Amino acid sequence: MCGSGMEIEVRMAKKLQEHIIKEVLPGSIAEELEIEAGDVLVSINEQPIKDVFDYRYLSEDEELVLLIRKQDGEEWELEIEKDAYEDLGLVFEDGLMDEYRSCRNKCIFCFIDQMPPGMRDTLYFKDDDARLSFLQGNYITLTNLSEEDMERILFYKLSPINISVHTTNPELRCKMLNNRFAGDALDKIKRFYDAGLEMNGQIVLCKGYNDGEELERTIHDLTAYLPLMQSVSVVPMGMTKFRDNLTQVEPFTKEDAVEVIGIIKKWQEIIQKHYGTRMIHASDEWYLLAGLPLPAEEEYEGYPQLENGVGMVRSMNEEVDWCLKELTGDERVRKLTLVTGTLAEPVIREQVEKIQKKYPKVDAKVVAVRNDFFGERITVAGLVTAQDIIAQLKGKELGDVLLIPEVMLRNGEEVFLDDLKISDVEKALQTRVGIVKSDGEAFVHAVIE
């Protein structure tokens, strides 16, 4: 199944890396040992550390020997006794503790290839690093996994691993990913399955390529990996206006969306009957495009694919309803504006109307911002830019506050995709901007408070 730990360690030793400590957490073991920011971690138990997985695995033991190089060059060998899995309290310059690996594919649906020029460099980086699948939930194509990478995943029993499947037809996968090895990479799913590792899958659907019969084939093939293949999402390809010199793909229509949902529902029933789970799920975009009602909450089976837009609308509906049941309502007066993408506008409007039944004097206007930056085919809120918000709302009466969903901002910061900040929007529109977290309860309180 995989090489021995000894074999892995030998290969790792050829790539000896040292790691600069960025921060030592207060009250931690590392602070007690007088380890400081700027010191270097050389090894644990005489073993080199390739990346964060080696660090976590080696530091779990109750007895450790750390080799630390101080800033003046002196080396300290520190013997440690601690509880199993107790954290040492070290924070490193790079969270991955290694270089990030870029994607080797040129997928016909790649969103990064459809980005306009002149944006910040990080937006053009295509990651396909398996380690980010475990750390951040990223989806990987498996084409970037070396045999050493595979053995390390199996050795450390890392799971779940999130896989960009797209199709199980090897020839079609090579065509869609523009990589002659993309079909062979599917064999790795079988190796994960044989090793007992849990997986989640993603299918980015492209009209005329992996839809229709090919989608049915893919779903059927993936059932062979149940129950370890816990969930699979089907999402439509995002298409910006910057597709010159790229493969021409037609956008999905309302009729197409109805067909996709029909295929998925058919297979959900089959899989549910035989395996007790639905496994395959359509993203919310299909239902909104088709104009069909969303599935009931229980059909999402705990929302395992929420980050892929599967069940976000249903989840928000349920959370808003639950929150409003706990509130008595009153006559408070409030005037505000909420912005969203064109896709979610009717959903947000529906939630606001429910709130207004209990708070009739709350004047909340919902504005759908057309995506001129990426093109009108991009309809999701997460890709709305500050400059489109400013251009379409300037000079309008916005009330006491302008509410924006946090998905429009860079994670943990107040910066939009076009590098403009919340403060830039506030200055241009002469109004206060509030950020709404991605859950129904936060939405209700943002509107009424």
C-alpha cells in the first residue's frame, strides 16, 4: 500500500529544511523553554521536518528532543516531556512550512485564466497542493501528487481529502484539464479508498463536455467508493468576459439547469436506496437558474458541501426562520441598503420581507449589483467588486448603513477583489458600510440592529 516509515524518512532527509519561528504563544511550552521569535527549528527527535504535517506528526509524542538554532547561531537541544498531542506553542513564518505548489493543468473551466490583467499577483496563483486540502479544504486534481506525496498521505492517514473529479472518463479528463496524465490520476482515488481514507468530490460542469451522459457515468463510477466518498458537489462553470483565446464553452440555460437537477435527483434516489446516503448534490446556482424550489434541509445531509455553494440558501432560510421565532418584533425605525449579486437577490429579498413582518418600520432595500468587472455572466455575490458597488450606487439614497456580505471580502480583511477597501466604498458613497457574516442569525441582527 505504501512505503515504510523508514523509507519515507530517508527520502525526507534529502530535503532538509529549517523553519523560522514567527511567534511563540504566551504560556506555552516553547515560552517556558525560552524559545523566541526569530529562532529556527532544525529537527524533532533528530528527524528533519519537510512541512506542517511532519511537524504535527513528530510533535505529538509525549517525549521530544527539539534542536533549536538561536539567532546568534548557538544550537540548543531541548528535551521535553508533555501530554500527548499538547501543542508546543510555535507559530512559523509560513503556515505550510514549505513552498506552495502550483497547478500543472490548463483546465478549460479555470477561473484564474479568465481574470483581467492588473490585479494583485496572489490572484493569479493556481494552487493544486494536497496539503491545502487538509488544512483549508481546497480541492485538488491529483495530477500534482508525486509517489512520495501519495505515500506520505497514506502513511499519515490524512483525510478527508477533497478531490476535483470533474469526470471519471480518463480521455475526457485529459481533454478538460489539458494534461495527458489527468486520466491516470484517477487511480489515486482507488488507493485512497483501499487505505480507508475519507474523501469529498467536486464536479465543475461544462456544457457539452461532462454533462448529460458523462455526468451520469461519473456519478455511477463514484458510487464504487461509498461510503468513503462522503459527498460530491456539482457546480456550473463560472464564465467571465475575459475568455479570449480560451476554449469556447456555452453557458448553461434554464432548461439545462432543469436537466442537471433531474439527473442528480435520479441518482440521489438510486444511491439513497442502496447506500442510505445521497452523496451527490447540486449547488444552489442550479436551482436558482432553473427557478425550482430548493431541497428540504434533511436532503443536504448536514451540509457537507456548504463551501461549494450546496445548501447555502436553504441553510440561511432555516437560520433566519429560527432566529425570528425567538424575537418578538417591535416598531423600531431603521433605514438601510443591502447589496448582493444578481443570483442571490430574490433570496435576500425574501429574507428581508420575513424580517419586515416583525419589524414593519425597518426600511431595508435590496440592491443586486451587476458584475461589470468580470461580466454579467458572473452572478454570485462573492465576485462583486467595490468599483461596481460604487458605480451603481453612487448618488442613491442608501439610508443609515450599507450592508455587504463578508464573502465579497478577502478572508479576514476588509479588502475587495479589486483591492479597494471598505473605507474606499464609505468615502465614495458617503455612508457607513457594515459587514454581514454568512449565517441567517447574523443577517437578521445586521438588518434590525
